[in-house]
Amino acid sequence: MASSRLALHRPKFPLRISRVSVRHITKRETTADPVKETIRKALYPPNINNKPTPTGTWRLDVARAIQIAIPSKQAHETIERAWLLYQRHQRWKREEELDRKYECMRKAMEELEKIDPHLFKEANRQEDPRQRGAAETEMAKTLRGVEKKALESRLPGLFPRELRVPTDTPARDGWKYEWTPVVRKA
């Protein structure tokens, strides 16, 4: 009886129906270019948090893994105290090394004071970077552009900012033969 009802609703003329699904066509278009597919996967990674990552940053069984690795609270506290003890010993070693270096520097300064008091005074002279001498102020009036900026931005005793960072390859525009450093006179 069900087959007779189907026969009544069937169209009288034959239809040609394509059996290709739309989803299949679009899938074929996206997988046609593997480079585009790789870029798409890199830019839009899947946000699936229910599987472990290959790097081990997220795991389903992290609680069980911790329980296997550290079975009790006392073991965890023992490991924690051992780590703090290790860090304390490392800090003591660094402090001893700094004390040794400071002592060597102090001895060298005492030797310099005995050998040449003038060099000792120059090495320990305190400069106020905000104050300029009369000669330097007059020279700053004549400078323009980059040279003036270099003079104003440079603090005495520090590495000059206008020097280039050393590189393995030369600059594209080559050597600047006309460049001269700004001479500071105290």
C-alpha cells in the first residue's frame, strides 16, 4: 500500500538529478591548493581543547600525572623546600662573586691612587650632565641638525648614541666620509 502511494506522487516525466553534493564541491575547491590550506591552518588553528597538545602544555590527565609524579603533599613540600634551598645557594654564590669583584676593584682604585693621584681624581670625578661649560655652550650655538641633537642627547661617560650598532654586513649607503664626531671640551 505504501508503494502505491509513492507511485501516485511520482512525477510522470524523468528527472535528471545530479548526485554531486555542494559540500563536496566546496571541499574540493579549498583543498586544491595545499599552500593556501597550510596558510589557513597556520592563521586559523583549531580551538579544540579536549585533546592533549604535542608540546605537553595542556593535558587531559594532568591531575593524574601530578598524582603519579608527586604522590603526597609532604613530597610536594619537600621538593618545594629543596628548590628554595637551591635558589638560596645560587644567590649566595652570586653575592660572593660580586663581593670578590668589588674587592678587586677597590684594590685597583687604591693602587691607582698611590701611582697617579690625578688619574684617580679624574676616574672618580662626578659630573652633572645638566651643566655645560662655556666652550660647549658656544659650540652648541653653532651646531645645526643632527650634530646639535647628538650633543644634546649625549651624557658624558656613556656610550655615544649616534654610533651605529656593529653588523656583519656594511651599510647600504656606504661609508660617510664627511662625518666628524662632536668633540666635548670640559
